[in-house]
Amino acid sequence: MHPTKMAALMLAGVGTSLSATVANGAVVDSSPQGFTIENVETVPVAPDVAFRALVEDVGRWWRADHTWWGGAARLSIEPRAGGCFCEIDGARQAAHMRVSFVDPGRLLRMTGGLGPLQGMGLHGALDWRFEAIDGGTRITLYYRVGGYSPDDLAEFAPVVDQVQAVQLGGLARFLREAARP
């Protein structure tokens, strides 16, 4: 499938997802060769609690419509260097990203291309940053993507930003609901 058509399909999926909580996000920079996005949420839990939810409960907060086979429960994140952010459905399997840096409660970095970006041969570094603030944690999702493409990658930045905002929003919503008395 042509990359521009893939992006249009991603955006169509985002339209239905935007009814959910969306993080405060922005395209930090973009060019024909790549882009950087940043989304931020604050949650009323400690950084170590937020970090554990990221890696231990991904199947409970990641949107199922942003998986290859429609089931978020099939997702897992191994929080170790070389660990996999994987989706396993029997013989159908996807290594979405590889964990490259772990500092529990502070930072989880994964590398690779999410969704259609993987099939386009693009690569990225995705940071989940956790910072203690008064009353909880600021979570920043920072994703820098680059690589060769015959298409202008700057055109993909807003779509990827929206998709990542939906995912971070899902984690934040999950943590807020878990924190309710």
C-alpha cells in the first residue's frame, strides 16, 4: 500500500479515537527527512506507579484499534535492554519496537517504527519520560522519526502526533481511574 494511503488510513482511525482523552501534544519539528513529536500528560500517581502501568498494563490502556490484530491484550513490553514491545496472536507476531534504555520510574526508550512507519523502513526513538511534580507525575512521550522515503515525512508528523496523543491519553486515563478512591 502506498505510504500516503497508509497515513490516510491512520488518520481515519485517529478520527474515531479523538473522542477519547487526547494529550497536550505538538509537532516539535519536521522536514522531508523526518519529524519530532512531543505529547505531555500529568497524572495523580508517583512516577514509579506510572512507569509500572506503562510496562505491566499496556494491554489495558493501549487502544485496540491501534493494534495489528485488534486486541490490546496481546501487547507486552519487556522493560529491559533488548526487550520487545510486541504483539503476539499465535503465529501472527509483530515486534513493534525494541527497548534500548530503561531507568525505572524515570525513562523508557524504545526504537523502531510504529504501525505503517515500520513497513516504510523508517526508524525512530520513542521516549516515555516520567518526572515527579507536585501532586503526581508529568509523563512526556517524545518520538523522533527519520529515514529515507520518497514521500515528504513532514506530511506524516501531524498524523503520528495525533496517534501518539491518543496512546498517551489512554495511559493517563487508566492511571487517573486507578487513582480514584
